[in-house]
Amino acid sequence: MVLGVVAFFVMLGFGVVVPVLPVYVRSFGVGYFELGLVVSAFAVMRLVANPFVGKLIDLTGERIILAIGIGIVAVSSALVGLADSYLQVLLLRGAGGIGSAMFSVSAMTLLLASSSPEVRGRAVGFYQGGFLIGGMAGPAVGGLLAGISLHAPFFFYAGTLVVAGTVGLVLLGRHHRDPGAVPEPARPFREVLRDRRYQSALLANLAQGWSAMGVRSALIPVLVVEVLHGEPAWTGIAFAIAAVAQTLALLPAGRFVDTVGRRPAIIGAFAVGAVVMLAIPFVTSIWLLVVLLCVYGVAAAFMGTAPAAAVGDAAGGRGGQPVAVFQAFSDAGAIAGPLVAGLLVDAFGFPAAFGSAFVLMAAASLFALRMPGLPPRPELGADAVRTA
């Protein structure tokens, strides 16, 4: 519950900044390449910092790293609003990426460690619901603040982060754990790496980062304007409707992941996502695109909960390093996806670019066939072994 509230405030502020950042960076008189560097700096520094963050969490604990990470993003965001040069903005956004890695890895590690396997999918779903709701509300608030000043959204972001950090420090106890959870022994990272559940989760997160943050986010706005000849605003409308569908699906997705299994959730969701990605470049109307994005959104609810729950199952009680590497795979996909997709569009067209997402998602679905089923549920007895 607490981490879901923290996630809401973090994503609310981030969503406020997203629509304003490109205009703000351009106000320094730089070109689009320099704008791209600012956007990439945040993601690249997240990727670079992830392995180090995992080790820090294993040494000092999730709560401390979470608070420090939120503090870094808050300070860097406020300073971006005060920046008087492009170089300052670039360096500060990079620092924000480091703080973001610290927050997100520590929050997910704490979430997985403090929830028992029987409710882990629902816990992840609630946490992601906070992100989604904050992300939907943020751009609307950002548009209003941008009308006042281009600097205001960055100060607002810093404020929401202060709220998130305060909530985390006050309400997250040093050993915040589900009362019904049985402590799980932590496993050495080398053992976790050999676990098929973890391997499947890594591939799934790479495919999801590549497809959702890379191909979908980068190419659908272009598809709407250049292929479907729609107004740019339709992209925002389509994404908002799909986000609502994903949010509504999170609770049943979490319940499915906990009761039926991580394995069937990954197999089914990534298979559906792969088919949607293959179909998107052939749509003939914006409304058909909206329908496909909603189907993808429902599948994404399962794609987000099942792999994360599988990481918790594989890592045991404390797993800062496993969670950090898991997140790094998503970040790598989000960084490489737009670049490769852009090259494929230039060389072969939209079907080839979306086909790259299809290949990765289909591979994630097939690889999950190697996963073991759920362990016996204690309340059902040793004979209640789930084969899913």
C-alpha cells in the first residue's frame, strides 16, 4: 500500500515534466540532437547505475537507498528548473537517472521481499497501479503548469518527490513486511542466474522494454500522423485509453499470477502482445489502433506483474542485485529499441520495426515454457502442487 502511494507521487511529478521537457530544452537554443541527448542521458545513467545500486542495497538496505534516490531526483529536478545553460540541464538529468535507478530498484526489492509468494503478483499490481494513475494525471497537470512557466513543472516534480520520500521514510518501517509472509532465505546471485524463472523474467523484461518503451512509444506517434493521417493529439488519446485498460486489468492480473501461476501469465500475455505488435502496422483506422492498444494494455498488466513476481520467487528474501539486473534488461530494451526500430523503418518500413518487437515477445513467451510451476501453497497442504 505504502509503496503504491510513493509510486503515485513519483510518477505524477514525472508525468508533469514529460510534455514540458522538450520545449524547455529547446529554449536554450539547441537542436533536436541535443534534445535527444537530454532524454537519453536519464535512461543511460539509469542503466549504468543499476548494477551498483543492487550492491548498495544488499549492503545498506532498501529503505536508505530509496530515500537517497528520491532525494537525488528531487534536488536535480529543482536545479533543472533553475538551470541557465544546456550543459547544466544535461548533467542534472543524468544525475536524476542515477537517483531514479536507486529509487526504482530499492522499491521493487523491498516490495518483493516484504510480500509472500502467495500475494506477490497482487502486490506488484498495486504498485504498478500507482505508477499508471500518476502517469495519467501528470501530463494534464504539466500542461496547466507550463501555461504559468516552463520552470514550474520541475519545481512541482521536486515537490511530489519530497512528498514521496517523506511517505516512504515515515511509513516504511526498517523491516516492513507482510505479517502473513514467511521469511525467505536470500540466494547467492550466481544461483539466481541459473534459475529458469529468473532467466525467463530477464528475457520478458527485455522484450517489454523494447516493445513498450521502445517500439510502441517511438513509432506509434509517427504511425498516427504519417500513415493514418490523424492529428498528433490522437496519440495521447489512444495511449490514455490503453492506460485505463491496463490499470483496470492490474487487479485480476495480479490475482491470476498468484493463483494460476507466473508461467501461464507470461506465456499467454507475451503471445498476445506479440500478435498485437505484428498487427499494428497494418491498421487502417485510428479506432482499430485504439482497440489493439487496449488489448496490449490488458496483456501488459500481466507482463508487468508475472516477471517481477518470478524474480521475487527466484531471488528469495533480499535480492537487490537480481532486481537491479532485471531492471537493467528493461532499460536496455528501452534504449536500444527506438534506435533499432528507427533503422528498420528507414530500411524496410513499419512492419519490420514492429516485427522486431514480435520476435522478442514471442521468444519470451516460448522461453517461459521452461519455467517450473508454482510451489505448494502452505494453506492448501503439500499435495496442492500447482503444475501451471
